[in-house]
Amino acid sequence: MPEILLHYIWEHCLWADYLQQTTDGRRLQIVSVGEHNLNAGPDYSHARIRIGDEEWVGNVELHIHSSDWYKHNHQQDKAYDSVVLHVVCEADKQVFNTRGEAIAQCELQFPRDRDYLTGMLTEAMRMDSAESRIGCAQQLLDDPLLLTEGWRHLLLHKRLDCKRASIERLLGITQGSWEHAFYISLARNFGFHTNSVPFEELAIATPLSCLRKHRDSLFQLTAILLGQSGLPIKDLPLAREYEFLRTKFSLTPIDASLWKLGRIRPQNSPERRIRQFAYLLHRSEFLFSRVQELQEMDELVGLFAQEGMSRASIDILLINTIIPYRYAFAIDVQSCDSRAAFLRAEAMMRQIAAEDNTIIRQWKAIGQQVHNATDSQALLHLYQNYCQHHECVNCDVGYRIFFAQQLRQ
């Protein structure tokens, strides 16, 4: 059986009617299959599973045979240490990560009828050929207004609330420090999806208090952050400075293997982004407070503007960090009415260009208008939280299609 079919079975929950268990006999419940990773690393990220009485959140890797784990040398790749479940058709070998820890495995149970699988393979090949994964694509092509402005408005509100919840969880880790939480979130988004995880790990491993003591020196800030990344420092003076500061603050760098270096444009290389992040911290000591003070969009853009930082990159930081933090702070600290806080956030997003990625291009291909960031954020939330998980029954578009079909009967 080709691996593309196993991916299709996993992602479309064709296993749902079958009892699943690990190869060592523990009950397995798949709460969420996670997000398909199109870059290097494990196949699915942010999956949620329950093994026995324990719930795990992490990455999932899929193979036809367990032994494929070793054929691909995952046992030597630290990027796969975060795998919480190895899903296979045939478990012919126990697998271990780089730390020698056994990884839970599941021989996935699903319909095995040959004709059924042949049909599924055809569909999987069709899906893999970059055609739309939006289930109601044809209906929306016929009637784009099935996706109403009201539903978009609510989807944007839901997305901001999800980001607010993530901020509140981070505040719990940082003992309620908005500055520290903001620093970690901003670092994560400086990774621009591809390297968001190692950038976040870099911020967690490098205390903000340590950076503030050397904020006046861009050289020292750059040395600390580059050194903490675990990546080799080619500049000898920077390397020497890091060794001095590492000893001074008892710092431990993160694992360099976390960084994704392949298929990345030079302007998005980890080293360049780390240098840009250091420059931003050098310019503003209390960055979150500064972000709160600025009211005009041009001022906020100017705060992040620097050589090599495109307006599109700044927009991503505004959408994913600045606006969500202002929204959360307005509600949680300034006791602002949630609707008023949302309207302010929405007004800011209307001034930002829509994101351009594979998901947004799918929506455009089926006739959906994407004017600015309010549209792209709403459509991203719709795709990631409804379309990908086949939550049509909870989607306003799905309800309208179902209602129209009922009227015709």
C-alpha cells in the first residue's frame, strides 16, 4: 500500500469506526490528527492522543512498516524526538528516538476491502495533486455568497479568542509577565512558521532579564542569541563574546538540529532572523509597553522596520503577535468590553494586506474575495478548524448547504 494512502486514511479519519490500540496493548484514542507538515520533520504536528489514561500533544509520523523509521534514519534525527505516536500498517520493529526512548506505535485499523482501498487511493492521488481540500468547493464556486460576511466576522472573532487563550496559557508560565510572554510569542513568530518552534525554544532558553542587561550593545545581544541558537557562529569575536556571556549567566544553548535549514531563502535563514530579532530588542527595552503606546499603523510598522525585513514579514508579526496581544490586554487588564476590543482589532486588521499562502490561494481559486487580513485570518480559521477536520455540521456554510438540500427534497 502506498504511503500517500495511509496519510489520506489518517487525515480523513477513516479509522474512526475501529478500536485502536498501541502495539503493547494500551487503549488508544485519537482526539486530533494534527496539522499536516509540508516541511522537513514529522508528518503531522500538534496531534492530540490519549494512551491509556494519559493525554499527549505532539508530532505523529506515518510509515507503512515500522522498520521504515530506520530506513529514513529518524533514530539519528533529533527533530523526531517530539514524536508521540508512530502510525504504521505493519509493526515489524520497535523504534527509538535519539535518546534511546521507545516510541509508542499503533498498527492503524481501517477498512481493508481491496475495491474500497483502490477508490481511496484514487481520491488520495487527486487530493495530492494540489486540488482543493475544501469539501464544499463546488457549492461555493456555484454560489460564493454561501460564505457570508457574518460568518467571516464570527470566524475572525473565534481566531482572536483562540490566540488570546494561548497568550493566557503563556502568561501562566511567565508568572503573569506580559513583557516576558510577549517576548516569547514575538520570538516564535520571528520563525515565520518554518522555524517557529526553535525560535520559541531560543526565547525560553534565553531569559529576557539577561538580554536587558546588555540591551545597549547590539554586539552582545547578537552574540547571546546566536550562541543560544546552537548554530555555529562564524564570526570569531561574536563566538568569543558568547562564551564569556554564557559563563556569566550560566546559559545553555538549544539543540541546533531543531532548526530547519533546507529550502529556505537566504533572507529567511535562521541566522539572519536572529540578527533581526536582536536588533529589534536593541531598539526598544520594554517592547510590549511600546507596542501598547503606539496607535497609528504607520508607527507600528516603523517600530519593526529594518534592513531585510519586508512589509509582508512585518504584517505577519502584526497579525499574529501585536494585534492578538493588544486584544487580550484590553480585555484582561484594561477590562474593555470584548466586543469593543474585537472591533479595535478588526479595524487594525483591515489596514493590513491579506496573507498569501497555499490555503488562501485555495479560497481564491473557488471565488472567495480576500481583501485584507480580516478575510485571510477568518478563512485560515475556517480551513484549519472546520475544513481540515470535516466539521461541516458545525460550519455555517455546511448548514446552509444542508438546509438548501432539505428544501429541494
